[in-house]
Amino acid sequence: MSQSRALLLAVSAYVIWVLSDVCLKFGAQSGLPILVSMLLFGGVGVVYYPAAVFLKHRRLDLKPHCTREVLGISACSIGINFFNIIALARLPLTVFY
């Protein structure tokens, strides 16, 4: 991968991350319940990752290698999303970052 392509991917990932946080912030301010916000936020990843794997024809990447580690990562991700949603609802974006 060339440096210019890597830089473009890094900048685009950062922009998508910031836009998702802004959408999450507006969703938290709109009065949506926390669990609905978590469902919307986590549902994007649940749909995106398998779609990307199937488009690359690498279906074996979806098979977990160690179930215990996958469950631990999932539990941590749910906790992080929960606290991010609570923090974004109460803090301005500049303070959150």
C-alpha cells in the first residue's frame, strides 16, 4: 500500500468516526432510550463487517478462533458503547474528545 493511499484511508476513517460520534450525540439529545442508541450504533458494525467479508470472499474470517476471547471483547465493546452514549448525551463533543 502506498503512503498516499494509507493517508487517505486514515483520514477517511477519522472523518467517518467523527460523523458517527456526531450522529450519536444528536441521537442522545433527541431523547432516544440508551438501548435503542446502542442498537443503532452497534447494528452498523454487525451489518458492515459480514458484508465486507463476503465481498472480499474471505468467509472463514467470520469463524471465531477462540470463543472465550470473542465473548470478552464483545462484553467490553458493549460496556464502552454504553458509557460513550451516556457521556455523549451529557458532554459537548469538544470535551468528550
